[in-house]
Amino acid sequence: MGGDRGKAEKKSSRTRICATLIPIVLACCIIGSTGENVEMSRPLQQLPAVDEDIHVTNEESGGLLPTTLEPYHYKVWLQPYFTESKDGSKFLDLDGKVDIYFNCIEDTRNITVHHEYMTILKYELYDISGEVDKLLQTESNTTITGWDWYIITSMGSLQAGVNYRLYMEYVGTVNHLDNFGFYMGTYTEDAIVKTFVASQFEAIAARRAFPCFDEPAYKATFDTALVYRPEYVALSNTYSILNDTYYDPNTDEVWSVTYFGTTVKMSTYLNAYTVGDWACVQSTTRNGIDLRIWCQPSLLYQAEYALNVGMVQLSNFEDLWNIPYPMAKMDMSALPVFSSGAMENWGLVFYRENYLLYSIEAGHTPDRRKDVAQVIAHELIHQWFGNLVTMEWWSHLWLNEGFATYFEYVGTHWVEPGFEMFEQFFQTEAQYGTFQSDQQGDSHPLIMDVAPNDANSMFNAMTYLKGGCIIKLMDGFVGVDLMFEGFRNYLNQFSYDNAVSDDLWAALTQTIELDMGGNMKDIFGYNMKELMDPWTLQMGFPVVNLTRTSTTAIQADQGHFLIDPNDVVEDEEYGNLGYVWHVPLTFTHKTEQLFTNPNMEWLHLTSAVLTLDGATDNDWYIANINQTALIRVNYDVDNWGKLTQQLLVDYKALPVRNRAHLINDALVLGQAQQLDHVVSMEIIQYLYNEIEYMPWQAYEDEQYYTKYMLWRTSTYGLLQNYISNLVSPNYASLGWNFDYTEDIDYFRRLDTLRIACDYNHADCVANATNQYAAWMADPDNNKIEINMRSTVYCTAIRHGGENEWNFAYNRQRIDPEEQNRLRSAMGCTQLNYLLTGYMEEALTGDEFGARITIGFVRDNSALGFSLAWTFTVDNFVALNTIYGDSAFDIAWTFANQMNTNKDLLELNAFGNVYSDMPVEAANDFNEAVKRVETNILWMERNEDQIRVFLESL
Ligand SMILES: [Zn+2]
């Protein structure tokens, strides 16, 4: 809040502006085969041949490099032509030279390295064990394209224990297609079109810049030289040690060349370079690390926030681990074009501009400030978890990304406590994150085998979000301090090395044993690996069902939670360990209310009985206190009722995280038909008094199933009035005045207004309509709050007429920033002919794309849903012509909202018309039919109960 900003501003007064590199001339690293130690005149050495099948790779390796050689140092020389050479002969070429120093582990004649999108012009192999390097004779080379392998075969065998050097010259490519490898980006600054180059190597793209052993376990040190036009700035992982010029006789040009200092020992994917028109602000952390924020010069005024955040987080992480950040500097650079959100390259972290640059003067909203603080924390913690200790193989990527997710919250809390990060962890990462995919029958485990060329597939929500939740789960039962001690142990044991998940479990077990003074398995019955494997090696998570069997006894059973009652799990495919878990279940009851130090009982792969000491019959009980375990919790109906009463009488008796937990669980368990859905409608009744963000957010995230089931029924009017009334006190107190210095209140206001307008709160509708009218009157001056625009447009168009719709139609053609929001909002109109015309135009004109337009109409109102279905059926031949077989997906998506026998008849009739559909579409059709049948059952079970409840209010 105000105080925090004041603090940040004070610190920034130490900021210095640096427009160029600071050259520290120490030494020069020579790159190339003509280095002084090379003795060229000696005859080529003949080594004894070994019995080896040289050109056949072992299919069983699955594309993993042979383990016969181990690189320990690289010298890399890169000259990227991201502008044309003066003589016009070179553009988008990458001239490169590399020396790879390696040790032979096992006798072999093959040297296998990765390379991609390059032509190897020349290679030379040297024995460097003596005083002078000896050139060795090579026999042949082979390329294995599918695995990006380049295999050089020597005449004789390389000897175990001897060091060698492979020198290569090549022409690669400055990538301008997918922004991976060494790529070129184009952007406009002050109306001038500019270009830059930068690298993005994770997971498997370092091989596009230089031939290398491109697997994370092959750690080495790197010396890099970059050649570029003098008007640019060049950056890499380390400080430059020499800036020089270089005359290229081929193009008759004088270039700048910067030699960078030797890196620490690290994986290939952490190398980084950029050359461009960059400027920076810089400061020095309290632990003496130079921190610089780089970006386009015109955006430099937005860089100070990142500098302030980085200063705090980098030093705090060093202090937390008691392991110094090992580089002299940390550069964080905002790139106008970048494929990922950000990348943790050691010493040179890259970000998309919106994840590094923030300034209230630029009109940036608090959600951007939160993103920036969070993403910087994510990248800085990677300097330890990822860079210092790296997963041995991509299967264990969660050891990088799960930790990064968890420490985003820790790091953001240090600089922005007003965002209440810890309150939001479970809702964001578990309930609305992990659970969304992990509650499906076709989810997958956190740790799974992955082939080398599929490494990128591991960068999925499971790795990041469930990985973070696994750490949260541990902090709940190990305790934060002891868990961090275990992490220190793990970091110290595997520094500059690689680890697998079992190494983490072993380090934690050691630490816990030291603390408890004995063998964990003997004392506790399980070690950390045994406790954690069910969470990481099989998909899914449990629902814990609690039933009161006497005044003081609760039966606790666990089951695999699946959102769809029809889901069938194909066991083998998804790492079945019986779908049971070790659940540390915390709980308390009304009389004791132990929320800071609750009771805990373990469900070890089975059930348990909980004892409610001192409870009376009238007491409620509650579990998973403060949301630490990765579980859903279901209670007996009587207890749901007691909790609801408590919330209505005095909601503050329960912690805010548990209030959000109850709302989310009730809505989702109702959807999954494991609880009467009316329970969720009853429990949210207390929201009328709730002023905290998280419980409302829990409702906002999970409201859609209820809405879609009811909005074509007469009950929907009652639901609309109910929600509109619940939100009205917050609506009255928060209003429409957005203040960008706010923290969590900014998000509260957004949630409140969105819910109010969506459920027809009269003042919200009037306000939205007026704001839209003001924009229509002055189209070049859109004053609507940026994060409210979708809601305001939709509300004004839903309650407006042809004028509002036509304005959106015309405006979206000329206003690219608002185009998507306006197109979606055009699906909100309640004028039949406009909706149908909108879809017809999309089908014939093809300006918008029929598929997406049908979606906008389908999901924005009950009327739209019905019209969109009719339109899809009537025009399926045309849709099929445009989209081929995937047109069937458009039809099946309607099943999510279909919930009547008439719907089912229509869906089946449609399926019968196209009974010759391809097998995949037919499978999806069967799934869609099951979905509708499930929805019909939900309606039969729930609609009347919900209506009776809403009528009783
Ligand atoms: Zn990451």
C-alpha cells in the first residue's frame, strides 16, 4: 500500500543509469584451432582401433547421448547477422566456432554432439593431455536427424581418463520463425523499426546456437564471444572481460567483439545472449551483487520497480539458503519479443516486457505489479533451484518449476505483503490450478518418462502447479523451518550438479532424522520418499470423506477424486499406485477452534478415525486447516449444515482460507454429484457479509457449472436475484473508483463488479451502460477500466439495442486492442437477429472465424446457447467444409451445457445424421452423450431442491 510504495521510491534514489557495458579487462580467451598450444606440424596420431559398431546408435538409448564422454568446458564464438552484412552476402546466418573440451569416461571412437539448423563446415579433434595439443585423425561423420546428433568417428579409440578437444566451425541460422534458439525479434520504438537477437534454449535449443552435449546433466563452464555491430549492446551470463574490434575479411567489415568471463559450471540450456539497442538502470544489492534492469531506452522509466523488487528478493534468497549467488552480476532484461513468459538463464534472465516493466505513470494496473513481483521471484529462486541444482532429466522438471511456483509466493510477500499472497496459494495453484486437470480421468503423474525430443511437453500446468502444491503439502506437515533446512541440505549436497526426486526425499529425510534424533522409518513408520511417492508417481489427488459416527469420532475415508462421475481411469497408463495417498489431515471443532496448531491424523494409504476431544453434539468440525494438503474435503450433511450456520452467525470464527475451501469444495462436490448441490447454494449465503477477497474469488472461479445448468430454466431468475443480493453490500462499499496504488482491494473490486453485472445488479448494469454510452459518444477516449472492459461491453450490449451492437461491430474493425473483447461482447446481445446474423457473417465472410463466433454466442446467454446450437446443426455441412473433422468438436462442446431429454434427443439425432463420422469424432460423440446424461441426472437430483431453497429466502 502507500507505505510500501514510499519504501520502494526511497530505495530507487540509489539507482544509476548505465547505457553501456562496464569493460573489465582481465584476459582474453582465444577461440579457435590456431591457439598457441596447438602443434600442427606433428604427424597425426594413430590410436588403436577398438571393436565397436561405430555408425549404429543404440535404439534403446531412446535418443539419450552415449555416456562415454563428459564435456567440462566450451569456448563459443558467435556472429549473428540479424542485420545484413555490408556486402549483402550474409543475412540471418549465424557464423560460429566452438571448442568443446571433454573427458573420455569409457573407450570409444564416436564423439556424439547435438546440433540443429546448422551446417558443420569443419571439425578437428585433439588429444590435450600433453603439453601440446595433438591433432587426431578422424574417419567419418554421420548425422542422425531425428535426434539432432552429429557423430564424428575417430580413426582410433579415445582412451578413458584422457582429455580431448573438439573444434568445430559451422554456419547456423538466426531463427526468425519460432523465437527459440538464437533468434531475431523485430519491434518498433519511437516509430523506428528495430531488430535484436536473443537466445531461448530451454529445453533443447542450445544445439541451435552451437554444437554441444545438450542434456541438462552435462554441466560445463562456458567462455563466450559475441561479434556484432558497434552501435549495439551485447550481454551474456557473465560480465565482459574484453571489448575489442574484429575485422572480417569476408565481408570487409569491422565488428565489435565482446569476450565474456568464464561462467560457473552449468547446463547448456542456461547459456544466454542478447545483442540490441538496450539501456539499463542499476544498483548493488546489500550482499554486493550488481543488479541491472535492461530494456528499450524509451521504457527505462518503467524499470525501477523491477530493480527494487530484485534487490530485495536476490539478497533475501541468498540469506535464506545461506548460499551466495555465485556471479558478480545479475542482469534482468525485458525483450519486446519472447517465446516464454521469462527464462532464468544464470546471470542474464529474460522476460517479456509485461513481466518486468511496471510503472504507475504508464497506467499499469496492480495486477501487472503483482505479476512482475511474482515472475521476478520465480526467476530468481531458479538461480538456486534449477541453475545451481538442476534436475538430472526433464522427467523431474518439477524440481525446478514446482520450487519456483512455491517461492513466487514467498518472494512476492517480501515486497508486496498487501497482495495477501499466502492466502491465495491453494485457491490459485490447487483448486483453480492443479485440480482442473488432475480431477480428470486422463490426467498424468507429476513425474513421468519423457523422450529427449519431447522435453518441451514437460512444461505443463502439472509440473508448475502441482509441483508447487507438493511443497505446500510438505510445509504443512514437516513445518516451514525444518523443510527449508532440508532444502539447504539438498542445495549443498547437489550444488553445480544434478538431482532426481529421490535425492530431494533423501536430503529431507536426513534433515528430519537429525531433528528427531533417530531413524524416521523406525520412529514414524515411513520416510519422505514413501510418504511422497503416491503424490508424484501417480496422477490425481484424494477427496477425504468425513462422517461423524459419534459425538467425538469421525470416520475419515479417502477416494480418488474425479469431477465426472462417468470417468473411468485406465490404470496402467497413468501410474496407478492404487489411487490412495498418505494424507496429513488437520482438523478442529467448534469448542476448541485450534486453527494455528490444529490436531493432525495421518491417513496412510487408507482410512482413519479422528477423535474430537472435548466436542459436544452441537459442534461443527472442519478439516484441512488453512488449506495445506492437496485434497478436497467432503463432510456429512449435518456438518455442512452446522458450518453453514456458523458462517451465517459469525463467519470470522473460521479462517479465511477455510471459508474459501468450503465454498470451492461445496460447488465442485455438487457438480461431481458427491453432495447435494443445494449445500453450495446454502453455504454461499453468508457471502452477504463477507468482505475478504478469497471466499468471493472461490465463488467466482467455480460458479459456471451452476449457471450453465440453470440458465435455461425458470430457476435462473431466482439465482440471479440471489447472487445480485449477496454482492450488493460489497458493491455499495467498493464502487467503481479504481486506485492503482491499491493491492488486494483492487482485485476485490474487480470481482465484486464482475459478479454484480453478470447477475444483473441494477446499479451495476446502469453504470456499465452509462460508461459504454460515454465511449460511444467519444470513441477515441475509452475511459473504461481496462480490467472491467469485457464485463462492461457485454453488459451494455446485453441490455442495449442495435446501436450498442453496431458500435462494437464497427469499433472492433479499427481498434485491434479491443477487438477480442468486443467480438466476445457482441455475443451478449439478446436480439435474436443480431446473433444469427453475427454467426452467418462469420460463416460466409470469414472475417472472424465461425468456430470462435459460435463460442461467443453459445457461452454468453441462454438465448445465445439455443441459437448457436440450431445454427451449428443447420450449417454443419458448411462448418465441415471449413474445419474438416474438427467441426465435430464444435458440436460436442454444446454437451457441457445440455441437460434435458430434449437436448439428448437432438444430440443423438445429430449423431445419427453423421453416423459415418470418423472414429475419433465418434468416440468424442459418445463422451458428449455421457456428459449430457450426467447433466440430466444432476438436474433431476438438484434443480427442485435449489428452487425450493431460493424461493424460501
Ligand atoms: Zn520456471
